[in-house]
Amino acid sequence: MKKVRMMAAIIAGIALVLAVVGCATTQTAEQETKTQKKQNLIEYENIDWDGAVAGKDLPEWPYYLDDEGLDALDDYPGIREKIGNNKFFLTQGSNKDKKLAREEARNTLSFQIAQQLNTNAITTFNEVIDDREQAQETINAVASKAKFTGFERVAETWVFRLKIDHTKNDKTTEEYTYYDIFVCERDVFERQLNKYLSDIIGEVVKSENMQRANELRDGLVDELMNNDTALIQNADSNSLDVTLRVYN
């Protein structure tokens, strides 16, 4: 009888595990389906682009840098040579006004770097921060004063597109999107990372946790300097979209 009860318990346990796994698999599949549907709800149609009037093809390097890194610039040797061994940054600004889109892509680099560093800092320093909400406010104040220097713009291009939003009765919006590549010497950028994160630590970490905080900072700096996707920032405000990507 005991063997029968034990066997029944084992079977019930296996059934429970299979049910949980099946449920998790179903949830994952449903989430992927929702994500795919959401992506399909917004379409873009290219109308004009940098060089179109001269018969040039649509510049593709902004779309492939994420997946291919420097290999995406094989057909653009002039840009690749300017990047060299520097840390390079892709900024993006979108707006229905061409001038505003260009200015956003050109002028938001420093603030966008600071914003993304704030996100990384809150997560990394969580164990040595007592009041996360207060720390977020303090860090945001630090970001507003951030000044990252030593950057050179080495490439720029733009695309004029028709945006069709199927979630809003097929609302159409014409918008310009500018893409810029900035470079910075690796050691110059690393020094600025260290200083910015040290400033944050000084504002939100108590003295008894300082040693651990500095260890976490060193690990974060190493990650940001060696991970192509460590810094990605997206901000959407009104009709403006600003994106920052940082590469090795």
C-alpha cells in the first residue's frame, strides 16, 4: 500500500512539474506573439534619404551596427577609418521637423550617456543604497549637470519616413530621423565613466559601504568598456525619439 501511495505521489509530482513547464512555455509563446504583434502594428515607409537626390542608395549602416558592429561599415571605409580603435557612439533623433531631428541627434550625447549610466548605477549599487527612491532623485540631479567631453562626430546621415501607426486608426506621421556616430578615445571615456560613477557613489552611498560600492563601480566600468550593448538608451517624448548606442 505504501508503494502504491508513493507511486501515486511521484506521478502527481511529475504531472505538476509538467503542468508548470507547460504553463511557462505557453506564457513565453504568448509573450513572444504579443511582442511580434506589437512590432507589426507600426510600419515605416522610406520617402527620402541623404544622397537620394544624387541617386545614392539608402544608407544602411545605422540599421546593422547593433548586429554586426564594425563589420556593418565594410561598405563605408571612410567612416571605419575615422573610428579606428576608439569607443564609438551612435545617436539617433527623430522629429517631424528636420532641423530639430538633426539637433537632437547632435546635441544629446552627454545627457543620454548620463541617463543610461544612472540606470546602470541604480541597478549595480542597489545593495549599498538605503533609499532607492531618494537615490534615484539624487542621481537624476547629477545627470542634469553631467558634461562628457572629448567626442568627435565622424559620420551623419538621415532618412525621411512615413510612420503608420495601426494602433491609432492607421494614423500617419512624416518624420525625419538623423543618425550620428561620435568617437572618443577609450582611455578618455573610461576616466569619465569612473569620475561620473564615483560622483554618484559620493552622493548616495554611506561611508561604511564605500569599499563595496567602489568594487561594484570597477565591475560596472569594466562591463561598460567591454560590452557593445552595455549602454542603450531610448527616450520617447511627444514626437521626439532619441536613441544612444555605445560600441567598442
